[in-house]
Amino acid sequence: MDRIVAPVSRRLTVYSRYGCHLCTDMLQALTHLQPELGFEIRVRDVDDDPELVARYGDRVPVLLAGDTELCCHFLDEDSVREYYRGS
């Protein structure tokens, strides 16, 4: 039987907020992983969308790959590497 594998997103989305030092730290840490793992980074300011404010509130930054939340507040490099392992 063939196993169906969900495609791995090559775009990571960081839900952030202007002036958030944790957001800046996560983005800087992600740029160091980019050459190794080959992903794009998309940044969404939660304050630009009331729906995002309601969803994330003060839980920023939040890092998502597609619909999969990888980490919140601080970059979890192991989670990111695990997500891309085997792709």
C-alpha cells in the first residue's frame, strides 16, 4: 500500500507585530537556517487584520509552515528541522 505524504511547504509564515523584539529575534534566527533548509519567509503583521489579532493576540511571534504551527515566542530549530526532515 502506498503511503500518502503531505507536501512540505517551502514557505514559513511568521505572524508578528511591529516593535516586537521576540519577532525580530525569530526572524534573525530563521535567516540563519534558510541556506541549510531552503525555505522562504513570509511575515504577516497581526495588527493589520482583526481576525489575526483575535487568533494570536499576544502569542507572537508564531511560526507556521502551511497550517502547521511549528513554534511560538521563540524559534524552535528542532521543530523546523523535524518538519523538513526527509523532504
